[in-house]
Amino acid sequence: MTIRILHTADCHLDSPLQSLALRDPELRDRVQTATRTAFARIIDTALAGQVQALLIAGDLFDGAERSARTAAFLTAQLDRLHAAGIAVFYIKGNHDAENPITGALSLPENVHIFDGRGGKVQLGDTDVWIHGVSFAGRHAPDSLLGKFPAPVAGAVNIAMLHTSLVGAAGHDPYAPCTVAELAGMGFDYWALGHVHKRQVHGQAPWIVMPGTPQGRDIGEAGAKTASLLTLDDRAITVSEVPTSAISFLHHDIDVSAHDHADGLRAHLREALTALAAAQPSDAILRLTLKGATPLHWQLLRDRDVWQETLAQMAQDTGVLWLEKLRIEVTDDHAPSDASATDALGQMMRDMLAEPGMMAALQEEFDALLAELPASRRTVLAPTPEAAAARAQQLAASGAAQMIARMKGADG
């Protein structure tokens, strides 16, 4: 008998999406419930694919936010699975452990929540066993592998663990362990959670981090998915199923071939239309214009106009929303065409190369950083090296803006 099991994690129900594009009231209304929509899509996939079980490997909830509406939504979705006879297995992650909802919910009978002591449950009358260990508190600095019961001999054994593994960038250590340790435990499939980027760490056994089903900011770019396990006898195959209601997207457009604004606008509209057609869901876009073009100074000088023009083009696709425009183009004119403004620009660049000038600018930048909340300072300049690089980048960008404005209509 073929058995299908759906694996997800890090749903973070009702976690707010973060983007500059959310200043648009229409977009804000559309994404306000994006995490719910993504979870509902997981339930839809489970029902349509006639799966036998749904695995939720931690962080179903988001932090300590208490919401009766979140609880009601979750119960209604799990009731849909209950009515179809689909089992749900859930382990608590660090966000769940601090959320008051998890201790107050009365979930349907088809939901099994593993506790912090660990345990195993047979999937119906199949030879599949689900093992899991929940976080007992919001922190788990030590490995939880010792709490897993031994795999059941002669059966397919699936283990659920919320973990940062070791050395996951941007993550504190949570239930740390290595891929080699997981592979040596004797389980057939590790259903992991915690890291929001999808990663398949192994296939013999399967060690899968499905990633979040709904990205929350531009740092979680790309369409998101859940993992569908298909078990034929003891053989396991894994495929991805789409989940995100809206995705975040980085995209570059080369503008080198254009030397007139009319042609450039037509090119940009065509490129955005093609990009929109390739998206599986609505997308919030961070767009970068690149290349060498005589429109270089005009693009820099009239950045606000181009920002609004591209925002409207994106919205006209019905799929894309512009979050931010980056202009990383260069001037393609010959040295003989250089103007007095170009000479001044070179002088400004030479000044920025002087250690004394850069030191003074760095001091100004550090003073501005000191006035920001610590959380924002960490994002903007997490290390002294990053602060120096950002100050250099801002100085160069400011110089380019000044030159573009001085060029005026000649750009």
C-alpha cells in the first residue's frame, strides 16, 4: 500500500510580513493573513492528495502573541483533516513553548502532540511509526537526541525534531546536533524544523528541513513549499508542494541596450510582465537595474520618478509589488566625452579614498548608529567590519547622487 505523508514546519501563524511595499494599503490587506493562507494550502494539499498524516515539526505559532482568532482558525483547519481521517503529529518548537495558546487549545482527536519526554506513535494499522520530542521551554541549548526511543525493528521510522543543527547562520543553538548524528540513529526519515530555508541534508536516510511555508520578509525570498513523502513498501521518495500565498523576490534587469527613456520603459514593462508570468503566487519584488548606459545619470537623478514608474508597472501585472528599487548602473560614455562635472565627480571619489575623509565619515555614521535601537543596529551593522563597509557604500552612493543632480538635464 502506498502511504503519503506531508511534512511542514515553522508556520508561525499570524506572524506579520515585513516589507516596505506594505505601505500600499491594497497589498497590506492581501497579505495580512498570508501565514493562514499558506497553512490552509497545506491542509488543501493533504486532502487533495489523500495523505495519511501531516507532520508539523515545530513553531506552529509565533512567539508569545495570544489570539483567539488564531486558535479558532487552527482548530477549524485541523477539523478538516479529522473529518477526512488524516492524522496530525506535532512537536513544539521554541516559539510554541512560549506561546500561551498551546497550553489552552483543545485540538481534535486526530492530533497527537509529543511532549518533552519524547515518544512514538504507530500510524494507524500501518508499519510506520512516528517519533517525536517537543521543546519543554523556549530554550533547548542541549541535544534532544537522547530522548528519542529506539526505532521499531522491521518498520518505517520517522523522527520529528526542531533543531538548528550546528552552525546554522543567523540562528542561536537550539537542540544542537550534527547531520552525522542524525544519520546514525537508525531512522528512515528525519522531519526537521527551525531553519526557514529548505535544505535536504541527506537521502539515506532522508534528513529534510522543509523551510517555512510562508516567507516573512525579503531575507526569506523565493516560493516556499512543504515536503510530500511517498512510501512504497520501505522506499521513500520526497517531492515539494507549493504553499506560499505571497513570495519575496530578488530580480535584476540589464538596461545596457537602451539609451532613450522611452525604449527603457518598454523594456522594463516587458521584463516585469515575463517575470510575473513565471510566479506561482503574488510576489513582493526587490528590483535592481544593472549595466552600462548613457541613461546612468538620469536614472540616478530621477530615482524617485523611476521608482514610482516601476511600482506602477509591477502593480499592473496583477502579481508583482515593488518593495525597493536599486540602481547599480554605470556610465558608458568615452573618456573624451567627459564633462567638468565628471572631473568633479572623480575628485569626489578621490576624496573618499583618503583615509582621513573616510575616518571622519565613519565617525558620523557611528554616531547615527548609536542613536538607533540595538535591534536595528544589529541588522544594519552587525560587526565593525560591516559598519565600515556600509559607511563606505553610503558615502559612494551619496557622491553619485550629488553628481547626478549637478548634471541636471545634461544626464
